Amino acid sequence: MNLENKNLNRDGFITLKRWLENRNAGKTFVDYFHEYGYQTIAIYDAGELGQILYGEITGSDIAVKYFVDRNAEGLQNIDGIPVILLSQIKEMDEVDALLVSPVADYDAVCRVLSELSPRLRVLAFKDAVYEF
């Protein structure tokens, strides 16, 4: 494993550790979304992390409108919520924010999102866990 991969793995680990610390302190993403006035969101990542995040939000008044995933082909929905490819984002309803959960790919995802949907408010999972 090269140094860059080690740093990405460590960064991801530290971010997940902070999320767990927040949850142990009774702080959730629902609280974070309320604090910033976000009622409708989308989640970038229909994989394990995105689904755990979705589980934390489920049952609250925060509406997850869709998931975005570069590997969405063949995955139609999660609990009835559409899973779309990044290229389909222009076709979707507006949301208050899109939370990008992959820590390592955040910058690359944001570049593509800014080209496809410049008005979309994009949040980094990593930044969010340090703000609540």
C-alpha cells in the first residue's frame, strides 16, 4: 500500500470514528440537517456507508429524495427511493443538499456535480461530521 492510500484510509477511519463519537454523544445527521434548514436531501453513495447514513435519517422528517451512485446500473431503488447515475442528476427534483459520503473521491465528485448541476448545494460527509 502506498503512502497516499494509507492517508486516504486513515482519513476515512478518522471520519467514521468522529461519526461514531457524535452518535454516542446523541448527535445525528438529522440534527445537522435541522440546524441548517435542510428538509430534502440526496445521498451520493448507495453502498454500505450511504445506506447506514440513510438508516440514521429514516423515520425522521428529513426526506431522502434519491441516491446517486456511479455503479447504480442494475440497482433501481433502496426502500422505494430511486438510485440514479451521476449523469442523471439534471433530471431529478431539486433538493436542499446532496451529501457526498465517499471521503476519498469528494473533490472529483464535486467537480463533476458542479458541471452537471451548478446550483446544487453539495456537502462533504467529512465536513458535516465535524460540524455537529
